[in-house]
Amino acid sequence: MARRRTGPIVLGLDLSLTSPAAVAIRPDWRIGVWSELATLNLKPEVPTNEKEKAARIRFIVEQMLSFACRQGVGAAFVEDYAFSRQSSSVTKLAELGGHARVGFDAAGLTLTPVPASAARRVLLTAVPRKGAKRAVEQALILHGAGDVLRNDDLCDAFAVANWGRTEVGLTACVLA
């Protein structure tokens, strides 16, 4: 008889103003049973002014929090900020991240930041210096996840949730 894994449902978030994604992984999930993952990928949208940006931030946080509550999430992780030469994009992401942290905290969940490189390393063990994001996507497709994790946003959210599993004492998925 297989031992049943116990622990919290783990949430991984890939926040962005344009196309945010979330993946929830149950504690008894097994690699290859991709259809048992719960996913949320909001429709791509680019705000064109400050009013639209504020509305988009509210909408994203409401949707992500509602998804987490529906799934019964017990541990939540978010991809940490990646700094770029365009400081304005980091500022927008930080605004969204701040609102998400406050919203999740009010619901009793702490959003723990996860460096993307660490999340990818748990999943792949050996991560290429260039094209790491694409390498994760290709590995997941190769292992049959392409129908469920159908874009790089969902793949990143999965990698973050997978890393989070190690933090709560569950076995992580490794695609060696």
C-alpha cells in the first residue's frame, strides 16, 4: 500500500501586470498526473494609464486570492522580483507584489518570495546559464505537462509551487 503524503496544498504565483499565473499542488500529487494540478492564468491585458493599472492590480489580487481560497491553500510562494534595466517594470511589479502580500496576509496566508533560479534548480537540478526559463518549459512539455502548463507563466508558477513543497516537507518534482 502506498504511503499517503500529508501536508498543505502549496500555491505558486508568477505575478505580472500583463499575464499572472498561479498553480496549486495537492500534497498527494504525483509527477505525471498533470491534470490534478489546479491552475489559474489570467487573460493577458496591458493597462494604458494609472487608473487602468490600479484596477488591474486590484483585479489580479482578488482573482489570485479567490483561487487560493477555493483550493484550500495552506502555504503560498511567489516568484521573487527579477531586476532588469527597465526600472519602471520592476516598480510596477513591486506595486502588484505589495498589494498581493497585503491581501494574502489579510486572508491569513504569508507570501514567501522564491528566487526563480532556486525554483528552477529544484525542478531541473542542472540549469543552463542562458535560456533557463525556456529549459524549464521544454522539460515540462517533455514530461507531458504541456496541456496543463501551457505557457511560461504557468511553468514558472509550477516551479515556484514545486520549490515551496520542499519548504513544507513534501517531496518536490525533479525532472532530471
